[in-house]
Amino acid sequence: MSRARIDARFARLRAEGRAGFVTYVMGGDPDPETALAILEGLPAAGADLIEVGFPFSDPLAEGPPIQRAAQRALAHGMTLQKTLDLVAAFRRRDQETPVILMGYANPLETPGYAAFARAAAEAGVDGLIVVDIPPEEADPLADALDAQDLSLIRLATPTTDDRRLPVVVRRTSGFVYYVSVAGVTGVKEADAGAVAPNVERVRAASGLPVAVGFGVRTEERAAEVARVSDAVVVGSALVDEVADALAANEDVTGRVLTKVAALAKSVRSARTPSRGA
């Protein structure tokens, strides 16, 4: 199905009149077996779309939580191919939930874009976010993804002005990921008031749904962002649950999925008028 899964999911969200909830997890964190258990539990816990990070030793856009998640995964031997294997295992049980890989260009260079895109499509991946390939240099990757009907999902930021925006969204499909804060993941909080006009601007320029991330950690913030966007992305708060569960010798999968369920509930109810309103 590839990118059709993403389009179908956002069509369903529009029909339901709500924002989607996008969960980010690091492939292989804290180990491959637990990572698969988390991945398989995400849809039932409330995830509408799933981003899976493929670990890289120099994740320059990430704050400390996701950096540490990548280090844990790498320490357990996780690779790009093993991340694809993880997605393939997930697909044996779930054929509907869109899965987007997120990471950096360097691991893609070894197999080459065409071979990577074929392997990703075979594994059941629907789209790709690569944070360190600028739009001006992305055509070879976009060509390879197009050949496999995979979405290239690009990032827009608070510093993306009206002149730059058409360049950023060119050849983007599925949705646009709006980075709500300047800086790395997991450090600052999103401001829904500042996000709202930029979401409208990106949506108008791209004609695509806009998912907002890089600053959403709490249920309250998730609900605020859900009221002004097409989807809410949470990542650092979830990988922090992994770290905290490990430190406390608790059930990692259960702790992560409990957090996902609480956030999903806030996102799903964000546009529902309160009683007596």
C-alpha cells in the first residue's frame, strides 16, 4: 500500500473530525525484542501513525533523550537493515497503521537510495523523513522513493519563510512535519498560539496535512497542539519512559504504552466540546 496508507489514515482522521497522534520510537530501543513489543502495542494504545527512528551515531537534530535511545539501540547491534526487519515483523500483525522511518542520510548511502527504497517498501514502510538532506539535494532520494510509491516527508520550521516554503514542500507527500520550536528535540515546549498560523501557512503551501512535533511532552500540550494541527508527534517523552523504566527496573513496554494511551486520549478528545460549554 505504501503512501496510500498515510493518505487513508489522514482521510479517516478528517472524517472523524480529530487530529492524529503520531508516536516516535527508536528502532531497537532498549533492545530489539522489547522494541518489537512496544511497536506492536502502539496502535491499540492509540497511535494513528508511527515513526520509527533508525539509530545513527551522530543524530545532530536530536536532544539528549533520543541521542541516548540511539546509543542503547546501537549497543544492541541495531542497524538500518535490522530496523527494516523490525517493521517487517510489525507488518505481520498490522497492515493498516502507517509507518514512517526517520533518521539521517549517512546510513542510506551504503546500500544506495534505490536499494534502500526497495527494501523499505518490501518491509512495509510507507514514508521517510531524513533530517539532513536539504530539498535542493533531495531529488535522487525522492526519485528512488517515488519508484516504490513511498512518501518523502519534509520538515518545515519556524524559520522557514514564505520564499523558502515552496522549496521545502516540493516533492513532499503524505504530510509535512512542522518543527514547532527552534533547536533540537526534547528541550523546548511547543506554543500552540505560535504554531497555529504557521500550520495554516504550511498547509496552504503544500496542500497536505501538517503534523507538529519537537516540543510536545505532556497531555496538556498535546491537546493544545491537536486543536490547531492535523496531527501531534511525541517522541522524546516516550523514549524517556524507556530510560526511566530501565532505571527503575520496571516493565518497559507497559510503561511506554501507558504513556502513549494517556497522550492519545488527550489528542483524541482535544476538539470535543466540554459539557456545559
